[in-house]
Amino acid sequence: MWVDEIVEEIHRLREEYAKSFNYDLDAIFADLRRKQEESGREVVSLSRKPGTTARWSGRPNEIGDDA
């Protein structure tokens, strides 16, 4: 079976990172949030807001509409 060295390295690094927090998801999340805040980069939300209009038609989006 073929093994991708880059993917293997990512798995190894992810395992080391999780292990450094004793696999505590709350601690991992807090660390990632802290790093995000320290980065100084703008954080944006790409989630849809209710009541927005469809991109081209100008009609209101309805839940369940297909694009």
C-alpha cells in the first residue's frame, strides 16, 4: 500500500499536539483560540444569515431551496 509521507507527518504532528494537552479537547480548543487571538488576523464568519436574498435573483432564500 502506498503511504503519503506528508499525510503521515501531519498525523504525527497532530498526535503530538493532542498528547501535549493530554488529549483534553477543552484545553486544545483554548490553545487554538489563544493562538487565533494572538495572530492579529481578522476572523470572519461565512455562515448564511437568515433573510438574505439569493445571490442573483433577488428573491428571498427559503430553507430547502436548491441552488
